[in-house]
Amino acid sequence: MAKSRFEYVRNYELPDPLMPGTFIVVRIDGRGFHKFSDTHLFEKPNDKRALDLMDQAARTVLDEYKDVIMAFGESDEYSFLLKKNTKLYNRRRSKISSSIVSLFTSAYVFHWLTYFPDNPLRYPPSFDSRVVVYPGEKEIRDYFAWRQADTHINNLYNTAFWALVKDGQSTTEANKTLQGTDSKDKNELLFSKYGINYNNLPEQYRKGSICVRRPATLVDDRQPQQQIEESITAGVSNVSIDDPAVGSVEDDSVSQTRINGVIRKEKKIKKAKPYEGIDGEIVVLHEDIIRDGFWKERPWFLQ
């Protein structure tokens, strides 16, 4: 950049680095989406097209930013977890926040017609964004547990609310009907009056969406000689050194040990590099993230 007498204004740009050694979560939220969903005739209480579009936009973020190792979405919001040691944009809050929310928004618009082919955009959607840092594993797990619990609470209420509205109540009447009810009351209302078993609704609605990368299976493309392939059973072969068919084997994927005149050949196992969650196929899951199972299967999230 050329020097000029106007350059002093850069001194007003204050640094905004996030604390090192902490987990970073970026949460984006639809701005004015009640109006947006009404204008674009979203199905109530859940529009699968809209939820799938949100998932697609989140996949775009994970595809672009390898340091984003997990994302969780519900309704019109998505939360993105960056790995603890990320150096993305030198951990600058404004750069991380603005880059992720802008890419998500542009992907949402770009893929709109894929999910709403007969419903063109009436006006541009927008999302806001915030960045929060968390000190440890407990706080990260509790954060995502909070978001998934929120998914269940909101969806149960909305399912009951829209059942009442579609049955003829006004929105004011439906709100009054549900006022003071707990989850048991809402489940009973849905089942007894409308024959809806809440637990049988799609998991995407009840549990939200989780975007992660699936680690690729380690494949050793080095093949031993055919004689060894034919003689190996469960990864081990015993072949006499006097067997002329064996000949000389020079393959660094196979080790040879002589025991009592017999060469014992064992295929070496390639040691896998610890998985960090930054590569692999991006998939969308709909499962429980409050209990331990999800996290024990993916320890790299909390490293």
C-alpha cells in the first residue's frame, strides 16, 4: 500500500485478537426470519426444504474453512466450532465472525433455487453473527447441549402450537392454550387430540443438524508380492526358507524374522496419524449430542 498523508486513520483500527488456547464458537442467527419465513411461505412448524438449505450453507462453511471442525444447526441458526489451536486470521474476532457469516449468507442465497425451485427469493435474507470463546471441554459440551435442548423445547412447543392453529384456533388462542404447560402436557395434547407421537417425528426436527467430517479409512496401497498375499493368514505367514517359490522378498511393508529355519513374514501395519477433524467427507447427522456417546466417538473435537 502506497504511503500517503491520510494513512494515519489506520491507527483507529484497534486489534481484536481472541484469547489463545480457548475454543471459539461462531453462532449465526437469521435476522427477521419470522417475516422472511411468512413471506416465502415456509411450511409450519418445520419446512424440511428450509432446514436442508441451512445444512447446505453450513456444509459450504466447513468446506471452505478446515479449522471449523463441527457445526450444529436448528431453525434459522447455526453454531460453528473452531479447533482450539486455530490460527485462522490470527484469531481476529472481526475477521472470523464476518467471514463465516458472509459465506454462510451467500451460500444460502446461492443454493436457494435448489431447495425452492418454484419459490424465488422476494428479498435478500440476512444473518447476524457473534463470537464466543470458551475455556474448556465442559463448557463446549454444555454449549452444544444447551443448543440441542433448545431445539427440542422450541420444536415441541411449535408442533403443539401449529396443531392448534391448523385446528382452527387463532395464534393468540393457541398461545393461551399452551400457557403454563410442560413437556408432558404438550405430548399428551398432541397424542390424545391429534394422534401425533412426538418421538416419532423426524430427528432433524427434534434434535437439529450436526455437520462433521467423517474420517477416511486408512488404506495402505502398498501390496506385498503375490506369494506373500497367498500365504498370509490373518496378517501372518510361515514360509520355509528352502521353498524356491518364495525367492527374495524386498518389500518394506513386510518384515521377516527367522525362527528355527523358518522365515516368519508379517505385514507391517501403517500407523495412522491422529485424526484432527480437518479433512474427510462432510456429513450431516441428526443424533444426540448431550450424552457422552457422540463425544467419545469423536475425541478430536475437544483436543
